Amino acid sequence: QLDFSMRIVSFIQSTLIVVLAIPLFDNKYLNQDRVFATTPYSEMYSTLAASYFVWDTAMSLRHLQHFGLGFLIHGVMASTVFLSGIRTQMIHYYSPIFLLFEVSTPFLNLRWVALKFPELVPQWLALANNIVLISTFFGARIFWGWYQIYRLAGDLYAARHDPRFVLSTAIIILSTNFVLDILNAFWFSKMLTVA
């Protein structure tokens, strides 16, 4: 029951957050200043993401024995980076970029359904889903994620003399994203082991 409820919320959130990212890509205003530009839509978008990750952190903490330390770390790091970005109005350009990680999440949740209810999901469909899961997880969370943290670090370094620049926030943003990238690499290695 708990797993099912968490996965339904996760499925809905990940699908919505990826779709809601579309208007933020190639936004002329955000593109002009990738560190400090914000729009009302980017603020709403980042707040939606932060809200989910705060809830996810609370649920992971409450059910730590069930979900494990990895999910708690993920929730804390994601909450921290989004709340820091909202508080200081930094990196709204990068919100949809890093939330593209979520493109793999619906397939992860569908995999869980296929494992728990094999009579509902044909074997060929479960296999196809697993292939898409591994591909999107690698593409979005590993290849895209490591490249984007490199870009983010460069942008933050270039903005270091701006009076709006907050060094402690930049350190938090980079370190939490780095931890998330390490966690994604760990999870991907476990996926390959299972595969």
C-alpha cells in the first residue's frame, strides 16, 4: 500500500514536472542570465518541484526503514537545492534542465508495477519498459546530469563578482547537485547489475 501510494504520487509529479518544463526551455529572458534571471513561471515551477521534494523527504524520513537511506538523501539534497534557488532567486534557468532527470521516473514506477503485478503487464511490455528506463536514466541522469553540473559550475564561477552572488548558496547548489549525480551513478550501477 505504501509503495503503491508513493509511486502514484511520484508518477504524477514526474510526468507533470517534465511537461511543465517545456515553456522554460529556450526562454529568452532566462537565457540572458542563467544564474540570476527569474520569471513568475520559473518561480512557480521551482516551487512545485521543491514542494514535492520536501514531501518526499518527509515520507522517506518517516518510512526510513522501508525506503532506505538513498531515498532520504535524494529528498534532502533535491529539497535543499530547490529551496536555496528559490530563496536567493538563483539558477531558475537550470530548474527545468535538472528536472529532466525525472523523465526516467515514470518508467521506474511502471517497472515496479510490472514486478508486483506481472499478470497485468505482458512480458514484452515489461522488457521494453526496462530498456527505456535504463536508456532514459543514463541519458538524463548520467550523461545530461554530469554535463549540466559542469555548465552550472562554470556559470556560477563567471557570476562570482556579481553583487547578487551568494557564495554559500553557490556551494550548496553545486554540492547538492554533485551528491545527486553521485547517487544517480550508484543507482545506475545497481540497475546494470540487476539487468
